[in-house]
Amino acid sequence: MNSANSFTGVILAGGIGSRMGHVAKAFLDIGGTPIIERLLAVYRPIFPQVIIAAREAQPFAHLGLPVALDQFEARSSLTGIHTGLEAMATSHGFFAACDAPFLQAGLVRLLLAHVEPDDDVVLPLKEDGYREPLTAVYSRRCLPHIARQLADGNFKIIDFFDRVQVREVPVAELRPGDPDLVSFLNVNRPDDLDLARRMAAGDTP
């Protein structure tokens, strides 16, 4: 699977931003540009199809992209992954959260290059052993396992991994596309937002 045409790009935008005062994180301004626009600048040159997974379509109407609506009531990243997998036409999709303002195209392309057709989950493995499930590739074969887990009220993404084929890619192999690994910075709290805005302005973290 060495062509990006084999993948759909999915942006997870269904969260309620509770730690950010219930704001729509996708539209937070970083360096003069909303986060979702920064993500689309990465996605559009790579993926022939981009889908937004969200709770409602209207806030994203101006982007001119398909919006897949969550089928499960619970608000979780796993819900969004299920939504994106259901909506996409390709066998595999790349998923990132809408609060990642510095996602790097080089890292995305390197991660995609590691995907084999039989892989169900391909994700970065950090030096501390943490697997990054929100900058990752998932196959549609994950759908029944995710649906079962959501029905059971279990929203921990990695809990279905033992039932599918997982490939872990050490971040050392991804650094050529993102030397400082800024792709993994998420704006979850006001302090994160301040940091991201300083970084966008050229300040060293």
C-alpha cells in the first residue's frame, strides 16, 4: 500500500472540548489560521478523499467536505473512529484529532508507507512505550470490534487492539518527516493553546 490513493483522510471533530471550556477546538485560531484549516492544508495534497467525523454537520458546511455524523451517543475518540470507518470508501483511513495544529505531512506520509494490506492498525510508538492512537491508520476490519466495544460502554481505543493486526512504528522512523514530533501536540487545555500560539509565532517550546 505505497500509494496515498489507498487511504481516506479522516479528521475527528466530534469532541465537546470540556477541558477547553466547551469550545469547538477545530476552529481555535493558531497563528492566524483555525486548526482545522491547518489540518486540511496537510490532508488535501495527500488524500483523494477527506471526511470530517463530527456530531453535527452545520459548523463544517463552509469547508465543502463530507461530514459523517456519529452513530453512538457517547462522545469519545473511539466513536469518531467508528464514524469515519463507516463513512469511508477505502479499506484504510488515516485519523487525526481536530486539535492537532502542527501535524506534519512528512510524518503522515512516512506512517502510510509502513502500512501493509493485512494491517488493521498502524500507529506511532513513542520512546516511552506509549502508542499514539490519534495519529494513526485504521482498517475497516476494525469496525465490528469497535462497535462491540462502544456498545459495552468501553471507550479506550487500544482495548480492541488484541483482536486485530497492529503494526507499531517507532517514532525514530518517523522523525525524518517531523524532527521535533510536533505532530503529536494536542490542544486539550488553555495552557496547550498558549503553547501552540507561542510555537506558531516562532517561540521555542
